[in-house]
Amino acid sequence: MRRGVPALVVVGSIGLDTIETPETRRADVLGGSVSYACSAARFFARVGMVGVVGTDFPAAHRRLYRRLGIDTTGLQIVEGRTFRWSGVYEPDFINRRTLSTELNVFADFMPELPPAYCEAPLVLLGNIAPALQRHVLDQMRAPRFVAADTMDLWIRTTRADLDAVIRRVDLLTLNDSEARLLTGRHDLKEAAKAVRRMGPRYVVIKKGEHGAMLLHPDGLSLIPAFPVDRLRDPTGAGDAFAGAMMGWLAGRRRIGPEAVAHGMVAGSVVASFAVESFGLDGLTRLDRGGIETRRRALRAMASVFG
Amino acid sequence: MRRGVPALVVVGSIGLDTIETPETRRADVLGGSVSYACSAARFFARVGMVGVVGTDFPAAHRRLYRRLGIDTTGLQIVEGRTFRWSGVYEPDFINRRTLSTELNVFADFMPELPPAYCEAPLVLLGNIAPALQRHVLDQMRAPRFVAADTMDLWIRTTRADLDAVIRRVDLLTLNDSEARLLTGRHDLKEAAKAVRRMGPRYVVIKKGEHGAMLLHPDGLSLIPAFPVDRLRDPTGAGDAFAGAMMGWLAGRRRIGPEAVAHGMVAGSVVASFAVESFGLDGLTRLDRGGIETRRRALRAMASVFG
């Protein structure tokens, strides 16, 4: 691989989040889909981030990215305030309400990739407007494997743009309710099949604490979630899952159904650390040893066939 | 084993159900926890049923039990009408409302076991009033392994009786919301641990389409659900699951965490056939070959660890 070319490029949001759970509240926590995905991918691959922050973005956060080994040459710093989101979780720690969204510098974000990024073999189009996802994809020279994430907002508001992106990706991740919304089908297996007919060879349905389902060209795979001792903050769990999965895949010579399933296991394990702590803390404190120990524990729990 | 002694005794309700799903409605369908559990257990073990019906109970239903190889010597036929339940499923095919319950002959049911049943090594105390479950347990001479199922009604209304039963069983099955109701803990792993402190060595949390979790003396096991093509009627899924699990265990020399997990896989597979068809139809049409084919398919779907 060429010097300076990341194995994986991730685009998405970078924000300062104010999060309220039934237990605690923290203001201006480093967040955003890129932050979670890159912090999770870095265990497995050299990852380059694409995102935008304002001049108010604390230097300590940029130092954190670099300390984690994330390539930040694709991070734009623009005059103005950083994107901010605030939300409150209901007592179940799963459903949440958005209290406020300040787009700030994110409103005019047009992701421009450093030249080395355009040569990267893998791309994760994190959860941002489909038009921006497409703009990133257009700059990639010949990516080997492209994954995209999305959310209900884009399904409802920019459906044509989203459909155009979905047609061009190898893998799409959605949570269960988004899969139902996108396809109008209640049954998840049927919903996944309908998404596959829209383009992607791989469809990943995320079910939170219930694990994830993969529809691939040869059939279905079921990936268990690691049962955490205590759920503290589910923010970014899906981004961490997708980031770790893509990081894992970046290290594989061949990307087929088996490799994608193994990557999802890595995603499931890394995401379990993310939700056990507040914000990015679980991911920044984690190391490969911790991941491997929990991966083995999850394998033992799932060894239920005689 | 003594001649005429079933390997597994199951007690529970027998009813004529009127079920309305978003797709269809059928009246006076053979149902009840004993019907589902025995129809599922019979693939793996000689099973004896304990239950009560009225004189209006169609002879064809009794013949069906016998055709399935179920021992009906513990089936009481009492002057009066059979227990009737009617319910309607919401569009998600999961949540349901009870429209009416007619206890009829079930109101005065006092389960008396045929002498041969008292020698049975395994007992499944299906979902009936805890006082009746205890009455069955008191008649068993020296059961090797006792499992009980329960529901929100008994947790809310007869808690002391239920606690007394829970103390005496080896395994308790509950669905996720019941586990939370019983223990006051939201997190399922914590809830399962709290149930274990109440007595049972094994706690099985059923999560419907999301599979099941087993807390055992050595830790946790995660059992996937088979993703069905089309959910038609979830009635009796939990009973079929427990029946198949206990039938499977009846054939095991040693019952430990591994055997219970394997039994739960059998339960998961058999229950998937139950919910694909209306009422008992999926279970009565099923054969061992069908179970084994689907067990292998589920194992392949769950083979996601490198």
C-alpha cells in the first residue's frame, strides 16, 4: 500500500454532544459518527477521518484523535462553531429524544478528500446526508469495498439521494426500525431482502442488545451482541459497530460473507465496550487484549450447538 | 425405565382458542400450554400430559394427541365446558390483547397424576396457577429435573405461591418483560441473576424473534432464534420452546449447562415451526427430519466466529 494511504476512510459527523441518560448528564462531550467509527476501526486498520469542526473545537480532542492513531489530514477546521447535538434517553436507555441540533459549520460542509485518501481501498460512509456520502464516493479512485450507514431522517427527507447511494455501495447498515421504514416490510428478513434488491450485496440489520443480522449472497448470518453488565450510554454504538467491522475487513485479503460476519463480531464486541461507558470513553480506554478476551467470551456464550 | 412411566410429564392448560391475527381469525382452535408443549416434546421423549377438558372437547382432538404419541392417561374429562381463551394480535404479530377468558372446567382443576406419572424423571410445570404447579410437584416421587414456566398474571397476583414454586425448580423460563416484572431490574442479565438467587440453577429468558438467554452455574449462553420466512401465529411459541427443550433433556444422561443450551436450540428450532403456522398445525405436521434440517441451518447462520 502506498505510504500515507489509509486502509479505511470514514466520513461522517463530528459533534459536541450533550447527553442525558436516566443516570447522568454531560455537556459538550466529543461525539459524532466519525469519532465513534474511527475510534473503533483504529484497532484493526490505519483509518483516515473526513469531517469538519469549528474554530471552537478543543485542541485536546484533535490530540486525542492523533493519540488513538487516527489520520486527521481529512479533518477540516472552519471558522465558526462546531456541530452540536443534545438528546435525552428514556428510562429504557434505548429510545431517545433529540432536544436540539445546531448544524453550525456542518451546514456548509463539503467533504474534500486529501489525495492519499482517494486511493484508500475501503470506505465507510457514516451517517450524514446522502448527497455528501455520494460526494465522497465520487472522489474515491477505485475502492475495493464501500459501506454506508443511514438514518430515519434521510429515509424520510432525501429518499432519491439515498437510493442513489444505496445502489452504489457493497454493504448498507440500518437498524431494525430503519429497515422497516425504508422497505415498508415488518419482518426483518423480508426487509433485508428488499434492501438487497436495491443494490448492496450485504445488508446489515442492527438490533442493539439483540445483536445483528447479515443478509449476504449465500444466505443469512446471525451475530450475537455481548451482554453488557451495565448499559451507560448507547450513543454511537452503531457507528462503533460499523467502524470496527470495516477496520476488521480492511485487514482481510478476501471480503466474502464469512469475512463480513467475522467483522460484525468484531463490531459487536467493540460496540459493547462503547455502551458501557459515557461518550467515547469506552473506546479510548480499550486495547486489543480487551477485545480479544471479550471476543472469546462471546464465542463461548454462542457455542450452543452440539 | 418402568413400563408406562413417561420420560417427561407436562402440566398446564388445554383450551379452545379463538385467535385473531392481522391476517386471519379462527375460532375454537385446539390450544393451551400442554397442547403446545407436548406436541413439541414428543419428538424427543415419551411425554405424558396432565390437564382437564370438558365433555364438549372434540374426540378428534384427543385422537390427535394419541396420534402424536402423547400419553393422555393424565387427561381428565370433566362434566362442563372446556377452557376458552380469545385474543387479538396487534399488527406487529407480537403484542396481543386478551378479549375473553372462560375458565369453565379449568376453574376447579386439581391435577391428579396417574401413578406411573409420579415416577417420571422430568417435569415441566407449564403456565398455570403456581398453587397447581406445586400440587403437581408434591406428587412427584423423585424428579431428576424440574422446569417451570410462568406469566405476568401470577407475578402480579399470586407472588408468594409463585416464589415457593420458584424455590423448588431447577429451571425457570420467563419472557423478557416477565423477568423485568419479577425482579424490578431492566437489564436482562441482571434480571436473570436476580431470578437465580431465588432458587433455580438455570434461568431461561425468552426474547421471541431475538432468541433466548440462559443463565447457568458457569455463566451465560445465547441461543439464536431461527428467522422464519413468515410469522403467522405466535400463540404457544414459548410452550413449544419449553416442551422441546425438556423433551430433548429427557434423552440426556447428564443434565448440565451444555445439555440445557443444546435443549434450548431444539426448543428454538421447534418453536420456529410453531409460529409459521396457525395454532398447532406447524407442530403436528413436523417430523424429526424437518427439525434436524433446520437445526443445521441455524447452526450455519450462527457460525460467525473465526
